[in-house]
Amino acid sequence: MKRIFKAIEKYFFIIILLAVAISLVYPNSFKWVLSNYNGINILNLLLGIVLFTMGTTLKVDDFVNVFKNPKEISVGLSAQYIVMPVLAFALAKLFSLDAGLTVGLILVGTVPGGTASDVITFLAKGDVALSVSLTAVSTVISPILTPLITLFLIGNQIHFNPIDMFISIIEIVIIPIILGLILNYKFPEFCEKLKDYLPAISSIVICLIVAGVIGANKQAILTSSSIIMLVIILQYFLAMFLGFGFGYLAGMDKKQIITVAIELAFQNSGLSTGLAKTHFPSLSQATVPGALYSVWQNFAGSILAYVFRRYF
């Protein structure tokens, strides 16, 4: 059983490509992902599962590390919540994206770092402790910064309620992480055993989310895929490049520079998709950038991890 879960984790990028292919050929296969069951939003529930699994891998010491590496954490967080949102906004304007795609792209830029960054950092031989700290802290402060930055960038053009978004992030992100932390604190040995299985479970859930969103927006993706895919690829590689630049200018070592670059390029695209669906229901294409970004970051990240490990 453990080998199966390890294989799922190792070949995640292949599985997510298969899920995308199935969702494009049979778009209704994953329609349930975007539905409600007894008043429960299934997409948000799936996101909660991913964040809960993240919480079970964290300890209080991971947050204490913030105070041990203030420079590295400050640089990483500044890049996360300044560079990524501005980059997303600039690309949306440069390519004259419509309102839905603009909102989706900006949400990709304003959400916290994704948990997959920790795995890619490990594979790339980066600073895993720094990656975990950056992901954890950026996630914890996201209920405040994500709505505020989103409001600043698009609030005057497209109406949404930042307070409702704040509450959503608390429900989807913070509560599951706290529950995971509590479980890890009370039953550390049990959570240690779960570590062999949780990355695969998170990977499967992310695949379901991506497949659901892509299936629901098949026509929109097929008609605008060339433009939005180009924008997403640019966003990803520019973020990676800027991460390298900021890390180098801050005087970090090689492992830390790689970590900041990966952390900046990897976003919690599932969360951006959930927020787009919940808070911009009239803009159906707002969920598309998050779904496509999830596919691309995991596919490209797996390849780059090999390159970093081999040549850096």
C-alpha cells in the first residue's frame, strides 16, 4: 500500500495530466466537484482536506523558525505578497484579458504559497525548513492579505466583499490547519506514520479539483487556452526568475535562493479556484487560471526539480 501512495506522489504530474485529459473528453465526469451536498460546498471541502493534511505535518517549531531566519522569511513573504500580485496584474493588463480571466489570474497572484512547493524544494535539494516556514506563514496571514491586495488591484473595477473572502479563507485554510496542528500535537506518532500517505492524498484531491474546474469550463478553455496558457507560463517562469533575483540580492546561499524561487512560483492555485467560484460566481472564467496554473506548476516544477538537483 505504501508503495502505491509513493508512486502517486512521485508521478503526480502524470496523474494530473491524465485527469485533465479525462475532464476535457468527458467534462461531466467531475461535475460533482463544483456542486453542493446537503449545503456543503464540495470544492471548499476538498481544499480543507488538503490544508488539514498540511497541518498534520506542521509543528509549533516550524513557526518558531520564522524568528530564527527573519531575513529569509521577510524576503520570501515580501516577494509572495508584492511581486506575485503585481506580476499577475501587469500580465493581465499587458494581454488585455477579460474580466473573468483577470480576476482569476490576480487571485493566483494574491493567494499564499502552495504546499507542493515543499515537496519540489525537497526534490531540488533546497532548504526544506525554510520552504515549510514560508508556506505556513504565508498561509496563516493570507486571510488578511489576500482579500486586501485583491481589493486594491480589482476592487474598483469588479465588486466583491473582502470581509466575506476573509471569512472564507478562515474556514477553508486556517481552521483545517489548526485541526491538523492539534492532531499532530496530541498524536505525533500517528501523524508521523501518516506522512507516508498524506502527500498522495493531497495530490489526488488537487487532481479532482483541477479536473472539476477544467471540465466545467471546457469550452472557455478551448477558445482562450493559447492566450491564457501563455500568460500562465510567463507568470510561472517570471516568478521563478524574480525569486532567484531577490534571493541573490538578499545574500542568501544557494539552497535558500532555490527555495525562495520555488516558493514564489508555486501558488495555492486550488484556493484561488475556490475563492473565484465562491466570490465571483458571475465570472465563470475566473476559475480557469487557477486550474491551469495548478497543472502547469506541478508539471514544470517536477522537471525543474530534476534540473536544480542535477546542475545547481
